[in-house]
Amino acid sequence: MATTDRQARTLALAHALSAAERGLAVIPLSRTKLPALRSPHRDETGPGPGAITRCRGECGRFGHGVHDASTDPARIRALFAAAPRATGYGIACGLPPHHLIGVDLDTKSRSDPSAALRELALRHLFTIPATVVVLTPSGGRHLWLSGPPDVVVPNSASRLAPGIDIRGAGGYLVGPGSRTDHGTYTPAPGTAHLAPAACPPALLRLLLPPPHAHHPTLPSAGGHGQGLVQFVLAAHEGRRNTRLFWAACRAYEDGIGPALAGPLLEAALNTGLSEREARATIASAARMTGHRP
């Protein structure tokens, strides 16, 4: 077993160094897909009761998760030398030069994330370009996209649609060649040589948190979902359908979709959307989140 782990670590280091040559910052991972190095501050507390010291590597020691990520071969070798049980590596997202965004299509949910992504693409008029695709042991896929340098994409889980997780700034993707308790991550055929393609602008808009709206709400919205109704009311031409779809998805995910469908429809009509288009958008959001329109 020790020999197997040593071989796995050697392979993981080789893959990590290869990724670093492509400008991807990496860290060693354990078989559980978690960072392989424990925090040097795990026994420390801050000023408050039980408050852990919030160090992001300023102390100079290893064990700060994604904040340890590097493209420097010497540092990567040192990280793996300090993590003898590492069998994989993580690729930090959001860092230059690629500003990587990971779209994780997770098949462990009961939904069909690939179908959900296709529906999003059709509704918002974008296509996923040819890019790096990594196959996960559970049958899922990681799509690698690059973002603009001046935009911070947050991490999210099933916010776009059930089963679609986003890895952005502060997150990481399990690199191809990594071995885990459930199997090995492998590049999809024909994609290993590709560079991360630019994230389509329409998809990028969906990945960003909505701006705060400060518009009056419709009286019919009642006390439920006021913020979502405000968000739709604040939409300008060219963003009305996108905002309505996002708000409707959140409403159904929060269990208030049926009750809020009417106020959202009325808000959409007030922004200038036709009733037919607004109803179709709300129905699409219901289907996307696994509910009956």
C-alpha cells in the first residue's frame, strides 16, 4: 500500500508540474480531494472564543489550502515533499494568466446538469466553446473556461441549476491524473491539448452575483420574495429576461416559486416584457429546478 501511494504521489507531482508549465497554479490533494496539508494554525485561536487565525499564507508555512497554490516548480516539489500522502493535485481558479472558471456538471444529484446547461445556453443565446474537459470518476464533467482579469467569479453550488457547481476565485478543480477514493480524473479525448476557452459573456453574466436593487416592490408581492421582485423590476432592456429567469429559479429553489410566480410575472410586465415571453421564462425556471410550471 505504501508503494502504491508513493507511486500515486509521484504521478500526481508529475501531472502538477505539467499543469504549472501551462500557467496553472497547483496544490497537493489527498484521496478525499481535500488539500493534503493540514493547517499550521489548527490549534490556534484568535481574539474571540474558538476563533481560528485567518492566515492566508502570510506566516510562510504550508497548509493554507488554495492559498498555497503555485506555478513555481521548486515550491510545488516542496509542497508535495511535505505531503507524502498526496495522490492528486488541485488547480486554483481565478488566478492569472487564465483566471480559470470551472463548470462542474455533477451527476450525483437527481437532475441532469448537462441538459440544464444546454437549456441555459439556448435561452441565453450562448454556446460552450471547445475547451478542456475533465471526466470525473462519478461520471460528471469539469469544463474549464477563462474569465476576464477584472472580474471575480464567486464559487456557487446549484445556483445556476441543480447539479451545476461553479469553481471561481478561492476555489479549485481536481486536476486530470489525480487519484481519489472513487477513481481517477481523466481528460476527455481530444481536449487535453486545448487551452481554457474564454467564458461566453452571456454565461459570465449568469455567474456573477446580481446587483442590489433599490426599486419599490409591487403591492401584490406581499411579504415573500420582495428582493426577487425588486431585482426583476430593476431590469433594463437587454437584461429583463435574464433577470426574470434568475429570480424565478431562486424562488423555486427556496420553495416559494408557485406563490411568487404571479408577482414575478407582474414585475416582468412592468419592465416591458410580453406576457407570453415572461410566462415562458418562469415556466423554464420551474422545469430547470425540477418543479412543474
